[in-house]
Amino acid sequence: MTDSVMVTADSVAADLVVPDDPQGLIVLAHGAGSDRRSVLLGVLGDALAHGGFAVARIDLPYRQRRPKGPPSPSKAAVDRDGIRAAVAVLRERVDVDGPVIVGGQSYGGRQASMAVADDSRLADGLLLTSYPLHPPGRPEKARTEHLPDIVVPTLIVHGRSDAFGTSDEFARVLPLFGGPVRLVEIDKADHGLKPERSGVGSATADAVGQWLAPRADEFRTRR
């Protein structure tokens, strides 16, 4: 049986799906122009829940304040606080004997990565889809300063046609991570990963599932 509920608390708004005896908890934040009900997060959430993981898709604080528009760079720290608050609330809500994975799409994943870099106790792993390595056409503005402080296992799912970072650019930054990192590339996919395009959504979800299964086993071993 799968339980699907909406969770609301101070600075937290989430759609939560919990299967029987979940293997772990995955908290996903949306991209800059979207919200927790984006097509991509829905595709990933459904596939991961079907694979036995509790999945929470959260709205970042800026999206809770207004339904449209991009985030404010000056308030990005507030969005990171929102991710921390969501993880704390969801840890209490979900009874799970497995890893807690945090991440998300583009901006949401970037803020999650910075929160994990600040405090590795926040999560057991990091999932980044379409990480915005740099603004399109501005490779000199690489967003890599915090990567050495990320010590938890990290999975990056990247579209080969993503204008926010080429495959070669990602290959060069992987050694900067302070922990194990894996890059999965999706053919014929851009920054949005085009989940409605045949095969792309399932390929992304499959890659995530293959990465998370051993993470769950390793977490139980550590305990």
C-alpha cells in the first residue's frame, strides 16, 4: 500500500508518497522556474516510490511566497534553510530504516548541494538532476566552490545537450567532490531532461534507482 499526503509546516510544503516498508527517504526540490508538481519531479517521484522509496517533492520558500517567477539570489540562503526544515520535518514524519537522500532539479539541487556541503549530517546522499554548473555561455562562472566540502555519495544526472554544462566540463569537475560521485548522462536531453519525451524520464528514474539501491544496503550495514 502507498500513502500519498500533503505535508505542511513552518516553511515546509511537500507532497509525500510512502510505500510499505520504505527503503529510504528522498527529498527533492524543484528548479528555478517550477514547483514541486513539475513533470520531471513527478516522473522521478513515481518511479522511485514504485521502487520502494518514500519520496517528498517540496516547494522551496520563494515558491511558497509567490506562485510564479524566479528565485532571488540574495535570498538563496532562505531556500537552503527551507530544505533543512523540510528534511527535519520529513525525518519525523517517515519511519524509515534507510538512507535520507536530498537533492533536486537544477536550482533546487544546487541549493541542496550547498546545504549538504555546509553540514554533511543533513543527508546520507545527494541527488542532482541537471546541476547548473554555470550560466549558459558563461563557463568562467562555474559554481564549484563548495564541491570539495561535499563528502556524501553524489549522483548527477545530466542531459548531453544541457547548456548549463557540457559533458567535458562535468568530467573535469568531478574530481573536485570530497566524496564518491557518479555522473549519468542522458542522450538527446537538455537542461529540462524532457521527461515527456519517450525514454528520457524512465532512463533518468532507472539511473536514480540503480544508484540508490546500494546506498540503502550500505546504510543498513553501517547501522
